Amino acid sequence: MSDIATRPAPGLLASPLARFALVVAAIVAALAIGIRLDSSNTLYAIFIDPFQQMRQAPDLLVQTIWEGLVSGVLYALIALGFVLIFKASGVFNFAQGIMVVFAALTLVGLYEKGVPAFVAVALTLGVMFVLALTIERVVLRPLVNQPDIILFMATFGITYFLIGFGEALFGGNPKQMITDQLYLPRGAVDLQILGGLVSLQKIDIAAAVIASLMIVALGLFFQYTRIGRALRAVADSHKAALSVGISLNQIWVIVWFTAGIVALITGIMWGARSDVSFALEIVALKALPVLILGGFTSIPGAIVGGLIIGIGEKLGEFYWGPLVGGGIESWLAYFIALGFLLFRPQGLFGDKIIERI
């Protein structure tokens, strides 16, 4: 008997796409029935009314999407710092959030000491390089070949050291970013879109443009330069990279310094939109759900994940927030990430891990 004859026929639901379509159809059918039977209009308020508001006031929808887009680009920029370090060492750098705060505080602190703004930027970059070199020498080098959990816990230690060191140097009070001194724009641009007025803050436009250029530059740098090829080799295999003469120590310094540059740019942009304080660390940790969506090793994934989280949380806060008293923006990103962990734990662009036993 031939193999074709004995091979079992593929099931209708063997394809993941078919299973997903079936689940979506079941959910839509259940909602349709539930809305008809819902006497309190709760389901209508959740699943129908927000979309009617979007249709009735498209200018407000555009305004909300724009604000989410700006936040999403900045989230993607923060996530790039995590991705670079994870690709080089296989360790999730919990300290990236406090690095954003520390870089911004260093810049403002130097300016308050009388250092000109752009000189302060250069000196802050020097501080971030010294920090990268110190982390490599003091933390990473002694922990080579240790389990990943040990390195992960080491980044916790770096986080709390930088918090204490930063508070000792700069205090714990919020500070104003030196927006005017860095020639960042103020004011707003009003546009007539879809029959309404959409207001775009100039600082948001500058943040989106600068962050986008930074993301493109980093992507090109690590894709087409010698250092970028070395980084990809290190990400694939530390032992193979060492065998061809690539220095892990140098790569780690470069990657951590690059993450420091990303932290400084992010701190400037977020600080210009609000202020510079240790609360920025919480904002920076929004990169975690971004990474879960996009994949911990993917630069395109960081970009797409950042946009999904940024736009999603703004839409959720504006259209669904009133139903629960507000505050959706603070937790919706983690809720979305939980859904991805259940159905696609490697993320949209992450490599699927297959372990043979």
C-alpha cells in the first residue's frame, strides 16, 4: 500500500489560520447574540458605541492615533536598547529604564552646573560610555558563562545602584528638560483634517522624526557595518564568534554604549514632553510589552510592537477608558502582551524556539 493511501487526511483545522478564523467567527457570533440579549446595553457600550464615536468624529480619531503614534515611536526606541543588549548577551536588561532617567538627569544636572547645552550632551555621552565600560568590566566580564538568570539579576543590581547614585547626585525632585537650549520646538500646528481641527504639538513632531531617524540609523548600522555583522555573529553563538576572533568584551561595551545613546535620546524626548524624574523609569518599562509583541531579538519587531502598544493604549484610554473610570493607559499594554504570551510567546517577528528531547 502506498504512503499516500496510508497517510491520514489533514484535518480542516490543521492550519493555524483556519483555527484563528474559526475563533474570530465564534467570537463575532457570540457578541452578536449577546448584544441582542443584553438589556443593560453593557455589551453595546463596549463593542459598538466606541466604533460609532470613531465614525462620527474622525478628527478626534486622527488626533488620538497621532498621539499614540508618537508614544509608540518612543516606545520602539526604548525597546531597541533592550533588543541590542539581548541580542549580544542573551540577557534582558532590566536597567534600561533607569538608564533613560540617569542619562536625562545627567544632561540637566550638567547644564545646571553651568555647562553649555550641547557640551552637556557630549559630556553625557561620555558618561554613558564610561558607564558601559564599567558595566562590562565590573559586572559582565566576571559573570561570563554564568546562567542567564544570574546576569538578569545583575541588571537589577545595576538598576538600584543607578537609582541611589542618581538621587545622591541630582536629588529626587523632578527637573525641567532644557528644551529651548537644545532648540527643540514649542507650540502646536493646527490642521484641518476630515472636517475637524487636529492639533499637532511641535515637540511631538520633533520627537517622532528624531526617534524615527535614530531607529533607521541603528538598523542600517547593525545591518551593514562590520560591528553590526559582529553583533549578529555574537547573537547566533558566543563560542563561534570567539573562534573567528570577535571580542565579546568589545562588543558588549559597544552595545551597552549604544543603549546609552538610545537612553539619552529617549530621555530628552520624554523629558521635553513632561519632565525629568525617576517616574520616567516606569514609562521606559513599557518596552517590555513592546518586546513581547515584536520579539526580543527583532529590530523590526520593536518598531511594530511599539506602534501597536502606543496607538492601542491611546485608543483604549480615549474610547474605552470612561467605561471603567479611566486609567486604561497604565495597564492595557501589559494586557495585550499577556494575550500574545498565550498565543504567540515568541512575538510577531521572534524566532520560534524548538527544543529536542
